[in-house]
Amino acid sequence: MSNDDVMAEGGRQRSFRLHNMPIPARPLEPALYLVATPIGNLGDITLRALETLAGADVLACEDTRVTRVLLDRYGIQNRPYAYHEHNADEAGPRLLHALEAGKSVALVSDAGTPLVSDPGYRLAQNAIKAGYRVVPIPGASAPLAALVGSGLPNDAFLFAGFLPTKDKARRDRLAELDAVPATLMFFESPHRIAATLAAAADVLGGDRAASVCRELTKTYEEFRRGTLAELARHYADVDSVKGEIVLVIGPPPERGVETADVDAILADLARTLPTSKAAAEASRLTGISKKELYQRLLDMKSGDG
């Protein structure tokens, strides 16, 4: 993608098509437009998004092949240019140059809302620093779709992106989020969902409510709901999991147990159970994470508690 390519408008027709009827797109003011696209079902695009994709002077995307499917569906003639993590250092300055020249630039990801777990964040940040207008065009979002479909509390929520791939780092990250008083949401690979659920049940407590939201808005959309322990057992027995996944975990339970009561429970359980099993059973009884109780029991045994 050269500067000349980005700057050229090409005299194309600025319109989109609905029900085989062409609809002209209004001229756009110079700005960086962050356009949400469908996460699966192409019918989830908004009218404002279509008008923006058709009317933008420059259309940047993660994968031109993916975006072309959407453009063809709605009869949009705009030519997409690739902007992704592998060419951001080269393509980013060219898009900023187009903004400097008074062009309108639309940015889309392969699916969902740009800047959520993709390199668009850097482009938007640089555009803001340079004083250019940045305009969000809202629409589909996998975390929000998963949240409302999970049935879990949505008055407070935290989207935490991808968890680390290594088990220890994954568990450490979960432990950091354990006490956050909000529903947690993560993107997860189908190849790692079983291991992640096992780690989450161990660190956060097996009784914590959760939902595995798979293939959202697509043909085989699935919401599997249960406790972390139940979901961990299910996916441990599944040979192959396919599709994109959002894991939603409900907020931690109210912790109304006094410290003295917790210590008494731990001491009683430790008389007949190994330390790890005693912590796990205490976690089930109190709603406090196993990791926290395990450390508490170690402190008690060493005389520091």
C-alpha cells in the first residue's frame, strides 16, 4: 500500500445496497472512523456502518479477503487496504498522512469492534495525539453479546482480553482478578478452554457461576452455563472444541465469613485432610478462593497466621 494508493479516490460510486436497492452514501467529514462489523451474522451490520464503509475515502482492515465478503454482500465498491499487526509500522503513517490531507479514513477489524484486542489501538492513539477527530461507529461486540446471553450479572463487568497461555501465568492472572467485584469476560481459544476452566475452578472456586459462549451469532451458537467445576468437567471429556469462545465468569460471592470462622474451618479440615484438599473444601464452604485459603493454612501451620 503506497501513499498514492491511500490518497487516490478513483471516482468510485459511493453507495451501498439493501434489498437490491442502491442507497447513496453521504460525504464524510475528515476523521478516523472506527467501524464495528458483524462477529458472525452479516445481518448485524448497522446502517450507519454501511454508509461509513461506502463513503470513506480510505478503508483500512485487518484482512482484505474477510472485509471484501462484507462489502460484496452490501454492494460497496470501496477498496480495502490492509492494516494489521505485521504492517502497522508501515501502514499506520500512511493512514495518518491521509488524515493530514483531509481524507476520511474508516478502520474495521475482521469481526466486532476495532481496538478490542487488535492493533487499531495504536492508530487511534496516534490520530488523537496528532489532533485528528476519532469517531466510533458502534455495533457488534463479542464480549457484550456473551455478557447479555450468559445470564450472569451485568451491572458491573470487566473484559480482560486473553489469558496467558502458560498455566502458572494463567493462574497468577486469575488470582489477580479473583476479588474484582464484577463479572469477568475473556477471549479463549477452543484448544485451551478445558485447561482454562480447570485453572479457573481451582483458583476462583468451583462453585462460581460461569458460561462458555461459543460461535456467537453464527449457525452453531452455543451458551453452556453452569459452575466452573461443572464446565471444567464437561470440557475435560470433550475431544474437540471448535469456534471462537468468550468465557464469562460471574462475580465472587459475598464474603460474610469472619476471619476467625475461616481459621476455625481450616483448622478443623486440616486435621483429617491434606493441605490442598482442606483448602479446596474450605473454598467450597466459604466462597473464598482455594489459593487464598491454601496460603492462609500454610501461614497458620507456620505460626504466622
